[in-house]
Amino acid sequence: MINHWIFRCKDVSDLISRSMDQKLPLRIRMGIKFHLMMCDLCLNYKNQLNLIRKAILKLEIDKEPDIDISHLPDQARQKIKDHLKNLE
């Protein structure tokens, strides 16, 4: 599969998907970054997955517009608002 620092596109696409659900070891993350510096196709794939993820999160948030967060502490409400801004 992965041979030292040489990552194939097939491996990178799988690893990019996995990295969205779990933290990968540093060596793997560095290998992905190195591959993405040279491979526009994999970089586009990563960007598309990020876009899809943000869209799904936004849809999930929009489904529950009546959620009342007024009972939360100010700091918690601000964190939620900041996170939602970053999704846009």
C-alpha cells in the first residue's frame, strides 16, 4: 500500500477520507501533504470532500432551526456561533 514517502493517488484518496474521521499518524499526514503538493487531482478531491462535509453540516444545522441555546453560558454560545461562521 504505502511505501515510505511514496503515496499513490488511490492510497491518498482513501487516507484523505479516513483523515476526516480520525487523526492519522504524523508520518502519514506528512506523506499526504507531500503528495498534495504535486498532485492537483488529489488536492481537488480533498477540497471537494471538505466542501461536501461543510454542506452536510450546514444542512444538519438548518434542519433544526428551533434549537434554543439561550440557556448555555455566553462562552459556549460564542463557540457555537464561531464554529458556524467557519462553516460558511
